[in-house]
Amino acid sequence: MTPPPQVPQFKSPFGRPWMAQTGAASAAGGGNKGLKGIIAGGITGGIEICITFPTEYVKTQLQLDDKNVKKYNGIVDCVKKTVKASGIRGLYRGLTVLVYGSIPKSGVRFGAFEELKKRNMDSKGNLSAGQRLLCGLGAGVSEAILVVTPMETVKVKFINDQRTANPRYKGFSHGVSCILKEQGFRGVYQGVTATIIKQGSNQAIRFYVMETMKDWYRGGDPNQKVPKLVVGLFGGLAGAASVYGNTPVDVVKTRMQGLEASKYKNTLDCAMKIWKHEGPRAFYKGTVPRLSRVCLDVAITFMIYDSFMELFTKVWK
């Protein structure tokens, strides 16, 4: 009797033979890497925002300052007027919104990066320059769509509301309910295009610089530990690079998410009107407070994140 023909075994076109041969998948943390990134990132985000929020508040106030109706004459003047009008607590106006958003934002960002990194690294656990950039871009786009756009829109509206003679929002829940009632779901997704561009470019630059610097320090050996102070230094450099790389996008995003966003047709129209009425220098409003905040922010974030990932590697197999 003729034996039945054998059906060829299916072989995935996405398989990586080197993983089976070297055990690199398990070394990288297997399926837990992304989950560890989400949890470590979430904890990191909550701690970091509580430390750096006042500089974020000042940056947003300066960016919302219209050339024709100027309210502040720089960083110090903004701080003085805010404290005089509302006390020290005034510098933390809108913090609740960011605390609610920073935990999932940071979790999504690092979780997405770890997952993308796991899927693209070579047999030694390293990424090429292009892969670092793309993994960072993917992390930024993910956080922009899932968390950052609604969070930032509500935050900017809260801060903008305080600038009026009679602030309307009495708290987080009241403010969000007012926005949804008056503007609908679209009211918390204003400036989504600018936010995707901002967060995508932000994280592409930050992760590229950070991963490149760490790879340089380790000499290509992914198992070599980088001291936390060195991680902080690299994080500060990564933050500075991202500030100068995308502050114009951040200014447009802030305007698109403010209470007067209705005067702009779309993101491009907003950019064109700023250029026409306020000149190119307007695109770099708030750079100094943003630079100080972001450098501190990114340095702290990566130091805390690396610490938690090292801890998880030891206790969570």
C-alpha cells in the first residue's frame, strides 16, 4: 500500500531561528518583557510627574500667552503672579489630571517600546540605529492615541480656565463633565494630529539617544549594567535633544488644545496663523522652562524605570 503523502509542516515566515538556537527570547524576558515595562513605566510616571509639574505649568502658561494680550513677562514673572494670586498650590493647578494620565501614559510608552524592542533586536539583544528610532516612534504614537491626547487636552483647558477672570472648573470631574457636555467626545481629542507628531518625534529622539548612549557605554554588551547616575546624564541629554527637535509642534499642540482652539480650522491652520501673526520666534515660546522640565523629567524617568526593571528581573522570572 502506498503511504499517504506527508503534509509539510507549517513554518512561520516571521520566525527567528536564532531565538531557538541561542535562547535569546527567554533571556530577554519572553512574553513578560512588555508587561514588566507597562508596570514599571506606570509607577515611574506617577512619581516623576509629582516632582516636575510646576515647570510644566509655567511652560503651558507662557505658550498660551497671546502676543496681543500678553499676561506674563517671562518665567519669574509667571511664577510670582501665580503664587500671588493662588498661592503655591496655584503652581500645581491641573496636577490631578496629569497624575491620572501619567501612570497609563508612561506604562503604554515603556510597554510598547519593550514589546517592539523584543520583536526587533538581534541575537545579542541589540537594536540597529534605525530600529531604535522606529521603536521609539511606535512607543510615542501609541501613548499619543491611547492616553496623551485626552489627558493633555483636559490639562490645557484646566490651566487656560484659570487664566480667565472667573474660572469655571471646580475640580477634575466637574471640568471633564463640562468639556464633554459642551464639546462632546471631540472636545477631549482636539489636537490629536499635532499630539501624534509631537509624541512620536519626542520618543523617537529620546529612545534613540538613550539607547545609543547606553549601547556606546556598554560596548555593545546588553548585559553590562549602566550606573544610575550615568543613566540620568544620558536621560538629560536625550530630553534636551527632544526639546530642540519638537518645541514648535508642542506650541501648536498647546494652542489647538486651549479654550480658544475654535479659532483654528486645523493643525496646519494653527501653525500658519502663529507664523503670520506672531512670527517664527513664537514657535519656541516656553523653551527654557520646557528644557529644564524635560531634562529633569527624562533623567528621573529613565533612572526610576531602570531601577524597577532591574528589580523585576530579579524577583519576576
